[in-house]
Amino acid sequence: MDLLNIIRRNQSPAPSSEDEKIPWHDPDFSHRMLEEHLAQHHDVASRRSERIEAHVSWIHDALLGNESSRILDLGCRPGLYTNRLARL
């Protein structure tokens, strides 16, 4: 999808339903999810740091030509790639 189409769209996203199965508003659930994303002993939620570093290095070299760039994170994870890319 073109970024300008996302920016210019007139329709708002649908709000979450009250009967969702995932307890996003439960602080304990949110805490557990963050722990899983930051865990370094598995790649289940997010990749381990060394894998993220390798991916970021490839993105910077192959896609960005080693040039600084701006980044817009539209994801719903903790921004582990974005944080590293923004520092380059």
C-alpha cells in the first residue's frame, strides 16, 4: 500500500470490539506480552537482539544504501527494529 494512500484516507479504523478474546486492556497481559517481546532466550514474539542487528544491518546496507533515512513505525510491536534504524 502506498504511504500517501494511508495518510489521505478518510475512513477511520474500526474500534476494538468489547467481546475480543485477547485481553489487551489487562495490565498483567500487557506486562507478559512485553516480557515475551524483550526475552532473549527465544524468537517467539520478537527476534533476539543479534538477529535484529543482522536484519537492521541488511536493511541499512541493501535497501537504504548506507544512507541515513527517516522511518515511520506503523506496527504494534515494541519498535525494536525502528529504534535501531532511527539511530543510523
